[in-house]
Amino acid sequence: MKRMTEASAMLLLAWVDGMIKKSEFTIDDDATYALLQRGDTDGIFFLESRYDKYNLQLLKPSCMAELTAACAMTHPLTCEKIYLYMRNKALGETEQFCIPKLDECLKETNGVFLYKQQVDKVKEILSRLIDEGTEQQAKHAKVVMDSIDGKQMKWLVNHKYISKRAKFVYQMAYIKAHMPEQFEELRAKLCTE
């Protein structure tokens, strides 16, 4: 069977939309997150590759913020971020810079840059610190600014875009978890070779 395309996934969602509205659909459904944590994502657009399944099994997303982060880390060039994200999550560490306003920007992603908007916000805060802070704060801010201007930052994703993808993935996973027969039947129709 072929992989699910975005167009096919949208058709599948449209076909079961009425059933979803009649069900007790929630964004924090345990069965849906259990399916994602197992990496049972055959037929779920955007997370069907072995690489994505493995990452889901490692990351074990249990809320939309974690699923969004998992979707952000689907790019092969962000793979090294997964282990830092997991380490920080396990240790409960989200502070990277010891500057409260900066660390707050990275709290959602366990102290790891994943979204372009995070870098933009941090740069804005750092610019203010460089301009208005004490000499010591300005030096610290300059060091941090230099560290986030690295080439790895070009692989960051747009938070709004990846949040929409995560919600789309979640809806498909919800259908697969709660309406498995309908999901597989529609998948077979949409993804035959």
C-alpha cells in the first residue's frame, strides 16, 4: 500500500467528519496518544516513515505541545535535537541560558530551539539586554546571540505551520485509534497502488 498523501488524508478526514463530531473527540485522548507513542502511524500522513515511528517511540508525546515538537523533529537535520529534548524532559531541565525571559521562550520545547519564532523572540530579548542591560548582562547576551546565529538555526520550523500539521496528525491518529475499521477501509481505498 502507498503512503498517505496530504490530499488523501484530507479526504479521509472529510469522510469521517460526521462520525468525529458525534464521538467524544478531545485533544487529550489517551488512546490516541498511546497509538502515537507506539509509533503505530501506518496511514497517518506526515509520520509514516520508520524514522518518524522510531522518534515517536522515543519521544512518547502525551500532549499537543509534545506532538508538535515531535512533528518539528521529523526533518533529518534536526535529529540531534531529539536526544537533548528527551534528556532535558527526563531531567526536568528547561533552562539553557540562565536568563529567565530567554528560558521561558524555550520552556515548551524543554530548552531546545525548534521554532523560528523562538529564535526571533530570543534575539529580540537579547538585543534589549545588549542595549539596556548592565555591562555583564550585555556580555552574556552577546555570547548567547553568537551561539544562536549558527547554521543549525536555518533548519528550524514555523510554529504555526507545524502546529497545524500536529493537529492534522492527531485527528488522523484519533480516527485510527477509535474507528480502526473505517480508517483501514478508507485507507485501502485512498492508498492502493
